[in-house]
Amino acid sequence: MRTERLVLRGWTESDRAPFAELNADLRVMEHLPSRLTRTESDSFVDRIEQHFEDHGFGLWAVEASGDFVGFTGLAVPRFHVDWMEEREQPVVEVGWRLQRTAWGRGYATEAARACLRYAFDVLCRSEIVSFTVVGNTRSRAVMERLGMHQIAEYAHPIEGRDAVPSVCYLSTRPPT
Ligand SMILES: CC(C)(COP(=O)(O)OP(=O)(O)OC[C@H]1O[C@@H](n2cnc3c(N)ncnc32)[C@H](O)[C@@H]1OP(=O)(O)O)[C@@H](O)C(=O)NCCC(=O)NCCS
């Protein structure tokens, strides 16, 4: 997919090194369970590619001015919590992770708008959710810019750790 400034595309081998770099960056990973090693980052890319095979959509690699800057896309969550029961099935989230130098330019919102349009127009979804930890104000601001509204506060399960206080937002229409 193309937006005014970005290309959302499938992953290439050359995305793996810059992706590992951003997954090791403390600022980028501040609100995520932990920074990733190169091996963990590569396994994540493998899972993303498998998700595309299984569902036909996924977390697209995002390019700005020809450079890989992170991902934005659609994914079926791998956990289950109460608020999911009342939602369209399978639940699909819109999510994003960009390298630090790509923040503050509106890229995440621009890419996510294209993903929401794809979800509503091509996948014919009625609903898309997004979730993050309560304190991730940048991510919540993206959700709000997309016109999403908060529908739940919940404890987000993390394997081998205490659950983390989190919020879920909902979109039921294409963004303007
Ligand atoms: C979440 C994340 C993608 C948000 O990035 P972001 O840069 O804050 O969000 P956007 O790309 O939408 O950019 C919006 C900012 O760009 C500014 N901006 C500059 N030029 C702009 C333009 N041409 N158009 C739109 N906005 C522009 C906006 O004013 C806004 O700035 P502000 O933060 O000072 O209000 C980023 O912080 C990130 O990757 N975090 C780590 C991963 C993460 O937490 N992911 C979510 C886990 S659930």
C-alpha cells in the first residue's frame, strides 16, 4: 500500500538488521515487555511472515524515503481477555512500532489510517481494536488521532510475568 509519504509492504531480508536495532532500543521498547535480542527479533519477523500466510494480512514493513522505519499493520492477537468476547471475531488489532528517528512526523497515524481503510474496505471488517499499556501516551495519541475510542481497561497477560494495566480502543468506521 502507498500513502502520501510511505510504502507499506512485505518484509525483506534487509529489514531484519534495522528491525533488530529498533527492538533493542530502550526508548522504542519502553512500554513493551522487554527489549529483543537479534535472535528474538528475527523470530518475531518469522511470526509476522507466518501471520501473512495464515490470514492474508499482517504487520506491514513501513518505508519512508526508501528506508525501512518499522511496522504498522493488522494482526490477530495471540492472547485472550474478557473484552474480546463481545467483539467481532476473530478480533483484529491495528498496531505500530517505528524507529526513534521516525517519530514526531505523523508516520504512524498516516500508515495506520491506510491499514484501517484496508481493514474496512478490503477485509470488510466492522471493527478494529488497538491496545497498549495505560502509560503509553504516544500510542494512545495515535489511536485518538485515528478517531478510535476507549472501550476497556484490562490486565494484559504477559507470559511468565504479572499482567500489565492496559487500555483497549475501538474503531467501527473508516478514518477520515
Ligand atoms: C507509538 C509510536 C508509533 C507513535 O509515534 P509518534 O511519532 O508519536 O506518532 P505519529 O507518527 O502519529 O506522529 C505524531 C507526531 O508527529 C507530529 N507531526 C510532525 N509532522 C507531521 C505531519 N506532517 N503530519 C502529522 N503529524 C506530524 C505530530 O504533531 C505529532 O507530534 P507530537 O508527538 O509532538 O504530538 C512511536 O512512539 C513508537 O514506535 N513507539 C514504540 C513502540 C510502541 O510503543 N508501540 C505501541 C505498542 S502497543
